[in-house]
Amino acid sequence: MRESDRKLYLASVTDRYVRGDLSRRKFLRAASKLGLGAGALGLTATMPFGFRGGVFNTAAAAEIVPDADMMAWLKDVAKPFAGQTIRLATESTPPSNAINEHLKPFFEEATGINVEIEVLPLEQVLQKLTLDVASGLGTYDLYYLDQSWMASFSGDVLDPREKYAAKPDLAMPNYNFDDFLGPLVDGISMYDGIMVGVPYDIPIFIYMYRKDVYDELGLKVATTMDEFLANAQAIQKAKGPDIYGTTGQMKSGHYSLECDWTAWLWGHGGSIFGPDQKFSGNDAEGLEAMDYWVKLKENMPPGVTSWTWDGQGQSVAQGIAGQVLSWGEFFPSWDNPDASQVSGLMEAAIPPAPKALRTVEQTGFGEIPGVGHQGGSSLAVSKYSKSPDAAWLFAQWATSADTQVFITTLGGGTGPTRTSVYDDARVKANAKPGIPGTTRHLNVVRETIDNYMGSEPDLPEWAELANDTIPVELGRFFAGEYDSAKAAMDSIAEKTNKIVSG
Amino acid sequence: MLLSPGQRILRAVAAWAVVMLFAFPIYYWVTVSIKLDREIFSIPPKVFSFETSAKSYEEVFGISLGFEQGLSVLPGGGDFYMTPRLWDSIVIAVCSTALAIVIATLAAYALSRMRFRGQHHFVFWILSTRMMPPVAVAIPMFFIYRDFGLLDTYHGVILIHALMNMPLAVLLLKSFFDDIPKEIDEAALIDGASRFLVFRKLVLPMAMGGIAATAVLCFIFSWTEFLFVLTLTQTGLKTVPVVSSTFVTSTGTAWGNMAALGTAAILPAFIFILLVQKNLVRGLTLGSVKQ
């Protein structure tokens, strides 16, 4: 039996076992014929992979058989670094959890390098990294960098392309930088000609909807902004308040609110900055977007202004929202019957087309307008690291195609950053409805990345603007503290321009 | 005052209502820890009748409670395996409390019984260290700890928690010592006892209630402290409040796991308070009646 057939067959029997269609005895017998014992199948442990209560895919865990050639190369090249310890501070994201939980031991065993991963909420990661950079301590050898921090940390990391070229003996064979999706490299890795880090994960806004509700009401997938609003209103009218037209992540002062805003802003032909590098969210297109957003909010649950992505995801999982434009990495959790009331009922589609779209040249600070707001991150080697070579080996392994396949099939649901991973048979084998860790939404994710992705501007002050200034003022607007959207936007413009001009 | 049967019933109902009011959030938190994820936010909320699962506990503590398909569960060592972090919390809270109490007891006795120039200023200075917001100190402390090699170490966190608790402990204990008549000390001193003997054999046993009350406060402060642990630790150790925040992921919050850890985290503090309860009641009422 060919290796790929063996893996697919194993995935199939494991899937049947997980669904209860196959007894444990028969499953173990089938697995043993494939040369895998219970230990290898993970049957001696339930995997505490914790993406909101168990997106973890048992079938995928059974398939962790790292590429033999890559592991042999790592074993050979890492000999001088055996015994070293490298540290990474990261947000609790699907790739980081999958690596920390399941994949790290393979790297440690092959290389003898100890990997310590500190998992924290995003804002605490920023605090830790800021302290590390300010002190030059090199506590962390690897930085998890949100795309909004690229400019801030661009001077504190080693350019991975330069590292790859400068250390050919440490350059992973077939690593292939060109395999990373082009828009991602531009959107989440590059700043001012420097490749700050390697694309690591890519949460991105896609359009997700309740197929049962759409079918019942005879709705079609929206292709325009107006149709998206009309669908929300139709659902609200027919099914509310049991099922709201849509939902949001609109907590005052939280980054999630800024994320929602940009999608509607870009979707109406607006931009955060103009070519003169002044805030332009208060122009005619920006105000049109606010008007649209206010109308959309009338079809959202009342608690939406206190929710981040957490509340938004829960509202869909509990079945009280008919459609949403939000992070695609929610999708697998909504398909998980243990964590969701809408398992198998959701469908994914590309975002509705923008009314107009500005070009990069019509914006400032490298902003890339697009309805598919991306919140990707990259993995960077700190220039203060005391073990930069060991860290570089880990970064290559963690972002290699083989490791990304396991990250994806383990059920995190985040979109891979490499083209080849989307085409991998093991990833495609999980594209089924109603299972934890489904990958059936990934075609939409890929198309959105390629054609509809929006990226925030790159400037050192952006972390402050996106996490504080803008969402605080937007929150005040939705709390009724401003008389009009124009007054709120003018206030943001004034504050933003002041911060940017220093 | 004799109460009529109706009044007694009314009093009992009121007492139970107050108890329920305070106990309900704890009850609800415990139920979250044993609910399936899809039922945690179900609408309407399932308060009493729901499907139970030990999954959250199994994930957080890496043990099998036998509820999940009869599978054994091994420590995962991953994000949601928190047993070592619970141990970290216990070590830090107990040791920092012990350190703070030992030093504060000696300092408080000295301040209560001895007189020296600038004593009032000294007491005010102790109090003033509590006036500075911890966040203003956290980052400078990070650099100091880095230089002294105290980052990410038990003794580093124990030290900062003890320092944080010291002012409050000193002032509280001083008030307890003040309530013990000086004449007892003076009689013993006249009989030839040394100052330390007086402290150890006479005053200390009489102040045990106050010391227990202070220890409980110190323990709870350390048990719930977040900022310094977050800033001064990395991967080596973490306490429960800090690791609880790791349940907040990029794709949502693992409420079941957080509730499981939170429920388990109540127990050590509860046991500590039970152990000192006898003295605690005395301590809290000590000095309530002035001579």
C-alpha cells in the first residue's frame, strides 16, 4: 500500500471510529494492520487541545508521522545545538496550540533542542515582547508577531531570507519561500523592504451563513454589500429575535471593533489613511460605511457591543445569528457537534464585493483595502536571541509545509499560509461537514486571501491606534456619546493625526 | 429578645436568600466546569438540568475521571494542563505568606512596644508603599529582577509577594499588638525575662488570632495577584490567575477549562482558611471591645 493511501485509509477508519461506526476493537485491528499501535494512535490519551472545547481531530492526531527526510536533516544539522533551550511567547492560536500540544515533541526528539512556549492573550504577548525588546534581554528567541506590530518590531528581528541565505548549512532543504501565498507575504511579513518574520497563521474574514435559514427563507448568497444587509434584514424580520440577522465583535476599546470597522470601511471604498498619510476614515466613503454599519447593527443581538470575537463566535455557535462576516477560523468550531448547536448547518462563501475599492496608492502606510480583513501573524527570530541558530531551525520546522499540514488537520481551523498545504490530500480528506477540525471552508479562505484580502497599514504607531485610539472612539460612538458618525470620525481623525505626527 | 415563629421563619428565609445570593455565582461557575461546551452559553441558560462531562477537568489536570469513553488520560504537558501551575500557586502563596508574616510580626511588635525617633514617619512610610499603583513598579522591577537573576524563579515571586504584603501585615499586626496590654510585657521584664522571650512566650500566643487573620489576607492577596507574576515570570512558573488568562484564545475562550481550574483553585484557599478558622474568628474580633 502506498504511503498516501495508507494515511487516507487510516484517516477513514479513525473517522468511522470517532463517529461510533466502528468498534474500538475493530479500529485497533485495522490500525495495527497499518503498522500503528495504540500509543501512536493517541488512544492512551485524550488530547487536551483546547480550541473552545475540542475542535481537536482524533483522526488527524493519529496521522502525525513527520516527514522522515526533514526529521533526519534536523537531527543531523542540530547536533551543535542539542541541549539549548529556545523560548517563544505566543498568543493562544490554533498553530501555536497544535505545536505546543502535539508537534513540539517531534522537533525536540530529533534535535535535542528544548522548546518552551509561553501562551498568553494577545495584549500580554505584546507587553512581554515590548519588555524583551526594551531590555535587549533575549528572553524570547522567537517572536509571535501580529501583523499590526510589524513596523514596531522590524528592527528587532533577523530577516528570515537573509538568515536562509547567510547560513546555507542551516537552510532547510525544500523550504521554498515561494510556496507562501503571495498576498500573505506582503500583508503580514513585510515592512519597508524587510521580511520581519515568516507567515505563520492567517485568520481572515470570510462570509459564513446558516444554510438551513437561507434555504427556508429562499435567500441567496450575497454578492454585494447591499445584498448582505438585505439578507440580514430579511432574517431578522422572519426569525428575530430567536435568530438575528447577523452578529458582530463590537466591544468598545477592543481591537475586534477596529477589525469590523475596517471591513465595512474598505467595502465602501474608504481607507484608514490617505496618500497624504492623514486619517481618511472621516471622508464621504468613510461616513457611508458608518451609515451602513449602523443599519447592520440594528440586526445584531443587543449584547454585541460587549462582545469581542469570543462573544461573536459563541452567538453563532448557539444558533442565534443567521450570517456573519468574520474570522474563518471559527468555522471548524461551529462544525464541532460537541461545541456548537449549528454543527453541519454553516456554509462559507467569499466576502460580498465592495461598492468600490481603493488601490494601495490611494492609501497611506502600505494599507491594502479589501473586505477580507486579515489578522495574520508571522514567526520571527529575535536579534537578541542567545540561540538564534536553534531558533531559526525551529522557525523553519514550524512553518514548513509538512508541519502546517499537521497543524491544519489537527483541527485548529486556521488557514495555512502555504499554497501546497491547501492542495495536500491529508488536508482535503478532512473537508467534511459536521466534524471537529473540518477543512471544508479552506477553499473559500484561500480564494479570499488571493483576491479579497485587506491588510491594515504598517506604521510604528499602529498598535496603539488599532488597539486603543480607534476602538475607544468607535465604542463611544455606539454608546451614543457622539451626535453623529461624522463627529466620531472627526474625533478619531484628530487623535490619530496627532499620534502619527508625533 | 424572643422571636415569634413567624419572625424566625422570616429570619431563616432572609438568611438563606443572602447565602444563595453569594453562593449562586460559585454554583454556576462549578456547573460551567462540568457542562459540555455547547451548553455553556445555551439560550435559555441551563442552570440545573444539563448534560455533564468531566472533559474540562481531564484536560486541565491530565487525569481520567472515567467519564470519557473509559479512556485513560495522561498529562498532556500542553496549554491546558495546569496541575504544575496549581502547585506553583500553592508554593508561592504559602511561602510568601510565611515570609511576610515572620518579618511583619517582628516589625509590628517593635513598632507597638518600642519608641524611636521618627517612628510616626516610619509608620507612614510603610503605609505609603501601598499607595503606589503596582503597575508603576512592575516594569522597573522587571529590570531589577533581570539584573539580579530573579526573573522566572520561585524565590523572585515569593519575594515580591512578601514585599507587597508586608506593609499591610505590619500595620494590621501592630494594631493587634497594641490591643495586648503593655503591662503584661512589663511584668515579665521585671521578672527577668528578655524582650525576645516576652515576645515569643507571652505576646505571640496572645496575638495568634490576629496573625491568622493577617495570614489569610496575605495568602489571598498572593493567591489572586496577577500583574507581578505576569511581568516577572516567563515559562518556568506561573500562578493560577495568570494561566487562567491563557484560556482566552484567538478563537474564543475555553470557559469550561477556565471554570475547572477556577473551581479547583478555590480549594487550597478554602483549606487554608479552614485550618486557621479557629484563630481567624478570634483575630477578626480581637480588639473589638476596648478596655
